Amino acid sequence: MIKFFRNIRRSLLSMGKTASYLKYALGEIILVVIGILIALQVNNWNEERIKQKTVHTALIQIQNELLGDLDESYNLTSYLEYQDSLMEKVLKNKVTEEDYKTNGYLLNLIRNSSDFTLNRDGYTGLMNIIDESKFGHPELLRDLKYLYVEGNTLLELWKGWFNNFVHEYNNELTKKYGWYFTTDALLDSLSHDELNYLLYDPMYKNNVVRYRNLGIGNLNYGNYQLQVAMAQLYRKISEVTGEGTDNEIIASYFKSPPDSVYRSFLGTFVRKDGSALKLYVEGDSLKSQYPYPSGEINYMVGGKRNRFQAYNAAFQLIIENDSTLRSSGLSRNRYVKIN
């Protein structure tokens, strides 16, 4: 091909057709420029295709991490709610000496902490490869930052308060009480002084209340909020990737639980102060109204495990037994079914 064009140039020059030659040369330059532009465009297309594939891979990684984080978040919820049930017994003086001797969780009730950390690897990787101003999904970018920047900052703050209390409390026990060094001993060999402290010292109950405020009032309630944010983010990523659209864990945050789950709980519930809450079905949706009959109406979805959850909110009703529901907040309001 190059030889062909060279022959044309020689022929034009040999015939003294300078004007034609110049026109030809200009045309050849234009063809070369067009060829270069096409090559650059193809290269840009290839680079963009590779970049989009990399973005897709990063979003899939975030989805997988969200499922793992949700599982860890549920574990934290289970731990703190079990702790909360024990703290309620302590504060209502329903714990005996025998209980402390047979239940290690009760003995070490406020001496341990548990938390989870958001996995930010996928998010960090995504932010390293995208140009935020050119990212084609601004709402998704906003939700990513909400969870992994604002949400993560709050989570670390709540964890810090909680863990600092546990650390300070254990230091206090170390300095003030000679029996503390025996805390790793067998439960049935607890000293008389330690049992007296656990059963009768008002300072212990004060510390239980503080632990509960930090663990349930801050960390766990914030944990519920993060669970909702994680489910929403997963769903929005699915709209972009087309992956995970049928995930049942995520879907439970957006649809009413099965009829078999809520059927026996439909009706009116009353709490200790006389105010009422109603669970009812309208169309195909489970709803709650508190206070009944004039309060706010919430669309209830089937959050994982033993609870109904308000759509797009942290409010949850935890199933305690066949006739009792409890709100997820620090107040532990119980609602007993009356009809």
C-alpha cells in the first residue's frame, strides 16, 4: 500500500503536475490524520470498555462485601440484644447468686464488647478508578458516600464510646477490687465480695445502665440504621450491575413478610402506659399505626430474623413471644396483644 502511494507521487512529479501533486499530498495528510483520529477513538473505546468492566467488577465486590457486612451486623445485633435481656434482669433485681455462678455471660456482662467494621475495600477501589464528575450514576455515588463516609464515621464513633467504656470499667475494677484477678476462675468459685458487688452495689447497676445506653441506645440503634442503608445501597447497585436482583435478604427490606409470619400478630397491642399500636393489612401490605387510632402509619417489611421493620427506617418491632412485641429503641417499650 505504501509502495502504491509512492508510485502515484512519483508519477505526478515526473509529469510536472505540481498542483495535482500538492492536492494529492494534502489528501494523503488528511487521510493520515483521519487514520490517527480513528485509531485514537478505537483506543479510547477500548480504554472506556476496560474501565467500565473494572467499575462493574468493583461494584460487584461492594455487593458481596455488603452481604458479609449485613451478616456481621446481624451478629452484633444478636449479641447486644442478648446482653440487653440480661441487663434488664439485673436492673429489675431478678438475678440470683446461682445465676452468676452458672452463666458466664451474666458474670462478665459489661466487661466485654463486640462490634463490626464496614469492609471498605470495594468502595476504596471504586473511588480510585472513577472520575466523580463523570460518573454516570450520581444518586448511587451519593449513597455510596453516605454509607462509607458518613455512616462509617458514625459507626466508628459509636464503637469508640462503647469500647472506651468497657476499657475504663475494667481498669476501674482492677484498681478498686482485689477480687478482679480471679475473674478467669471457675464460675462456682466466685468470691463472696465479687458476688456482693454484683448483687448489691448500686455503682454496678449504674455502670450497667451506662453500658446499656452506649451499647443499645447508640451502637445497636445506629446498627439498625446502617442495615437499612446497606440494603438500599445493595439494591441500587443491582440496578446498575444487574446482579443480585433476586437476593432474598435484600428483598426482605422492601416487601411485607409472608402472611404465615405476621398473621398471628394482626390486631391491637397496648403498652404499659395505655397507648395502643395496631398491626393490620391493607391491600397486600403490612402496616403499623402508633399511637392507634390517630398516629403515624408505617409500611412494615420483613427485616431478617424475629422482627418487623418500618420501611426505610430504623424502627423495628421485635417478636418476644406469640402475644408480645417490643420496640427496638432504648426504652424497650413492650406491646401486649389485646385483640
